[in-house]
Amino acid sequence: MINTAFGAASVQQDFLNVGKVLRLNWRQRIWRIVMPSSLPFVFTGLRLSLGVGWMVLIAADMLAQNPGLGKFIWDEFQNGSSESMGRIVVAVIVIGFIGFLLDRGMHTLQRLVTAENTTA
């Protein structure tokens, strides 16, 4: 939400002035000037939120009674056997890889929507 507000507030004044010269109404200004200018900020906020959401999901899964990666890690930690540490490390790597794939998927969507050819 903060990134979206910042993106909308950081639209260059020159663009808004062009909208006034072209006599665009407020709806046209939003869709043709403000939205395209603020989309990179919106997607940055979405990518950050997706990462935080993924971390919270795994943490909540550790406390839940349903099977999942978080519960698997918690059970292995409570087990305390010598093989548990290896399983925990593999599960953490899988969690990191899934988080990486989610971020790359959102980045690809950002590039498709904003038609931006920069790498991040």
C-alpha cells in the first residue's frame, strides 16, 4: 500500500501538465498517466508482500497440525536425531527455492505488464 501511494505521488509533474493540455478528465489521467507511471512501484510492493506472506505462511504452518513444510521442519527439530539436521536443511532450501520462484514469477509478470526490459 505504501509503495502504491508513493508511486502515485511520484508521477512527474510534466506528465500531469500534458494531461491538462490534452484536456483529459480525471479518469483518463489516472488510466493513461498515473497508472503507467506508478506500476513499477506497485509491483515492487507486491513482490515485497509476496515474500513476507511466504515467510508468514511457513511460520504459521509450523504451528498448524496440517502437514506441510513448516510442520515438517518443526517435527524434525523436535525429533532431535542425527539425521534431522540434514532433512531440515533440505526443507529450508526447498522453501527458499519456492520463494525464489514466486519472486521471479512476479518479476516476469511485472515485465509483461509494464513492458519494461530492465533486470532487477
